[in-house]
Amino acid sequence: MPKVELNYGDKIFHFLAYAILCLLWYLVFYYRMQHTLKKAVLHAVVLAIIFGIILEVLQGTLTPYRSLDVYDAIANSLGALLTGVLLLAKGKIQVKN
């Protein structure tokens, strides 16, 4: 078997982790707090993006062994944004049925 290297494995993990985080926050806002679909998605996406940026800044400033990585923050944000887009698209498909 040839050895396959994944250069951006860390970024893929960040993307997927924040996609899941955004989905979980959406579920809380929509089902538990009874927000509308758009409001729940907006709150979940914004919260996930802000949370990801804050964590990146804190690990760059407060820890000597970690560094701020802008590409991690971008991967986090893209994961949250994709989840938001998919949730809104799913909501529009359900309404049409």
C-alpha cells in the first residue's frame, strides 16, 4: 500500500469540529429555545465563528506552547458557514413539500 500523506488533516478536523459544533448550537436554539429557523441558524453560525476566533487568539496570547493560526480560524468559520447554509437549504426544501 502506498503511503498517503494528508497535509491539511488538522484543517479538515477544525472544519468538521466546527460544523458539528454549529449543528449542536442550532439544535439548542431551534428545539430548546424555540427560535425560528433563520434566527437559530444565524445565532449558531455567529456564535461558532466568534468562539473559534476567540480560542485562536487566546491560544496565541496566553500559552507559550501554542500559536495563533489564521488558517485554523478560517477552517472553523467555513465549517460553521457550511452547516448554516445546509440547514437553511434543508429548511427551504421542507417548506416546499
